Amino acid sequence: MEKEISVIGVPSDLGQARRGVDMGPSAIRYAGLIEKLEELQYNVHDLGNIPIQRPDRHEKTRADQLKNLDEVVAANTLLANTVNKEKAKKRFPLILGGDHSIAIGTLAGIANHYENLGVIWFDAHGDINTPETSPSGNIHGMPLAVSLGLGHEKLTSISHEAPKIKSENIVIIGARDLDAGEKELLKELNIKVYTMHEIDRLGMTTVMNEAIDYLKDRTDGVHLSFDLDGITPEEAPGVGTPVLGGVTYREAHLALEMLEETNLITSAEFVEVNPMLDDKNKTAILTVALIGSLLGEKLL
């Protein structure tokens, strides 16, 4: 893993309807992220936050439109350009959200540097809705579909036209709340998914070993996209769309510790921390601890 890390905040809540997640990057920094990275002997380049354009509050959105589409496109275009530049400098991009729609820009920027980019999507949700299947029009439920080239052309064409990732290079871990259209598309594309059923039945060690074996020979880099709602709400209450019955604190740490041992991860983002719904910044503190595990912190 690169010892030069670029921290990029994206204070966007445009991809969904609940306010507060835009404060996620500040909460994670306040929880001691930069100090943690420096303790682990990384050279940290904190680039601050991507500027976010707010929509006109008087502008009305029709039911058939994607919410805040133009603003989401603008934010993700800036993010894609920033990530692309940092990768060109041989730095490890660490992106802080913000809602999960920011993964559109992250993957668009990173994909310029790999022929077969792998993605580990740690999330309670599939985030693979299209405008036709989405029940809400919220773009934070669409980033995987967009990155596969499915969805509104303003989103799929960010950075470059081609799909940013391939369906066979994706592993979803922790899913437990999938829309009907997502289930159909996941089966149609034959995407590897470990729901909470598989995690309960097999255990996190087996799930991670299988995911690592699946990706290691078919990819030339792997991006980790970690939505904090993948963790059970009792331990990560400060998220926008909590779902009961998620991954535990220790299971999450084990997953990231195992990924660190493989040296597969070439970029990462942690998203959906919402301080307005949190308890004494508990979820942001957990996020910093998880980042520590991903980047080499050991218990002994």
C-alpha cells in the first residue's frame, strides 16, 4: 500500500433526502483521522473538502426526475478529477463522505488507472438501482449501476464514457436490504453478493477469504467502498439509512484486517456517517478505527 495518502472530503447530502450526512467528513476528521494516519507512519496530504453546489431551494423536482441530478454531477465531476490527479501522483486516495452517490466520482477517477479495477462494496444496500427501478429517485442508491454504465447519461459519462468497472470484478458484502429491481439486476449480471445470510452461515473469515480469492487474480487494483450502514445500527447509529441485523464491530475489523494483509486495496472511501443521528460521534470514531485496521493498525 502506498505510504502517501490523500484525504479528500466530499460533504455532499445531495444523493438522498435526509440532511446531516454532509457533516460526515468533518466528524471523521474530528474523531482523529489525521492523527491516526500519522501514527501509522503515513505521509498525509489532507486536501480538505470538495466544494458542493447547493440546489436552488425554490426549484421543484418532478416525480420522474433524479433528485439534485445536476448538483450530483457537478460534485462527482470535481471528485473524479481530484482522485485522478492524486492517483497520478502515486498516492492512496482516501475519500470521506458524504452520501454514497460520491462513489460515482471516486470510481470514475480511479478507473483511469486500471484495466481491471475490482470493487469491494461493503453495504447494507445494493446501490445498483437505475432510474427505472429506483423507488425514490435518490442517486445514493445508484452508484454501482452508474459505474457499470447503467443510468442517466449525465452520470455515466463523468470523466469518460466507458463503464468504469465490470460486473465480474465486484463483490458486495453485508447486503440485507435490496429492492426488487436490484435483485433482478444482480442476478442478471451474476454479481457476487454475500448477504448477511452468508456471513451468518459461513462466518466473516470464510466470506473474506472467498472474496479475496475471487478478486486477486482477475484485478490489477481493488477499491473498497465502505458504507457505515453495513454495520449493525447498535454499533453505528449515526447513518442515514440504518438496517437492523448488520455486521458487528469485530466482524468489520476482521474484514479490513484481512484485506490489509493481502495488500490488494489501492483506494478506499468511507461514507454515510451522519453526525446529526449519532451518539457522541460514536460512528465517526468507529470509522477512524476501521480505517486504522485497513491501513495496518494491529492489536499487538
